Amino acid sequence: MPVGICRLCLEDRELQDSHLYPRSLYKALQNEDGGNPNPVLLTTEKFVQKSGHIKDYVLCHDCEQRLNRYGENWVTRHAFNGRDFPLREILRGYPPVEPTQDDRLVPYAGAEISEIDIDSLIFFGISLFWRASAHEWTLLDTKIQLPLDAHEEQLRLCLLGKVPIPDDVCMNIMVCSHDAPCRSFSALGPLGDPAGERKYLIMLAGLNFMLNVESAHFGDYQWSTTHSPHRYIYTSSSFELMNTYLTASAFLKQKGLDAKWRLHLEL
Ligand SMILES: [Zn+2]
């Protein structure tokens, strides 16, 4: 194994073959109905079907273990695995915090549901955004990096347990309410002002994590998973649609197409 600076602890260590999309959740991307089991990889230049692990030598063994222990282990056992979706089943057994007119976004009090380890979910989500910022990953011909700038260091210290989640960064966690969640992985951002208020999105294994950075809206924090006293977690029937829309938007933007085209996709 190569030796280098671990991006999390900043120590000179042997580096592991670290993953952006956790290997333990890979089953959710695989088609088990026969035929080619590999996911379709869509980048700005290519559209292919292959295994597509997104990995590089980034973290030392101890830091990999830390990310597993405080986040990934619980999430792997409860996220959509291609067949079962334990977290969604737990939420189906509880009433929402308040009635909603439809099932597009339904809030639950994550901190008050004993079967849910909300701290692991939050830690895992933060680790995803930090990983996506701290290293330039490669998928086929495309570089993947969601730069968080100064907030990257805040999240690194947060993952090491040295500081709480910053006051100007909040995150929402949504759980797909479909019977058959999308088997996909999306990473998008920054959306909005690259130097100001902006959003980042990561969707995988039936879960959608949305990071709001420097939001000026009190409601973003009040209703977030990270900053609300009840640790709101949402079920949603529409987040996949939203991700598809945002993916298409980012794709079309790269191609220099007119913004009106992107608005039509929302329909
Ligand atoms: Zn380390």
C-alpha cells in the first residue's frame, strides 16, 4: 500500500484504497434480475455499463475504521440494499411529526425513534460531503469533486469529534418512500452561489443527503436534520425526481444549453 498524508487525520500513514461511494452499499447499485448486473455510469461525456467503483488512496486504516464505526456500519445495515430497506420500514411504523397534504416530504422526529441511530446517519452524511470535497475522485473520464472550500476543514474537524457541526452548515436527510427506490448514485454541487449560499446533494441507496451551506434562511436550520432539536428525517416520494431534474440541469448547463430548457424538465 502506498504511504502518504491521510486526508482525515493529516498523518503520514499507509493509505487504504478508499471509496467515495461506500463499497458496503454497492449492492443497491447492482441489478440482480439477470443480465448485466453493473450500474449505468453517466458522466458528461460517456454513458456506459460497468462496475465503476470510485476509489483512490485517500485515508489511513484508523480513519477508515472511524468512518465505519460512527456512520457507515449502521447505515449499511439500514439503507436500501437492492431488496430490503430497513430504515424505510422503521419510519412506516411511526406517525409523522405533523400531517402533510401529500407524500412528497413527510417529517419524522428522528431523535425520538429508538430504532434509528440518527447520529450515525448524520455522521455518515457529513462524511460523504467531506469525502467529495477533500479529494478529486475519478469516474471514467470525469473528475468528481464537490468543493466546500473553508467548510471542508470544519467538516474534517467535525468528523474527528473536535468541533460540533458548524452553525452555517446544515443537512437534511430524506428516505425514499417508493417500494422500489432508484438504484443510483448522484453527487451534485455546488448549486447556487459558489461563494455564498449554496446546496450540495448526494443520493445513494434510497437516501438523499442535502447540505445547505451559508443559508440565510432560518427555516433551513429549523427544519434540518442536523440543527432541529427533534432531528427531523423525511420520507419523500419525489426526491428521485428532484435528483433527476438536478442531474439533467447540471448536464445541460455543461453543454451550454439555455436555462429555459432546464425549467421544462421540472415538469
Ligand atoms: Zn488517518
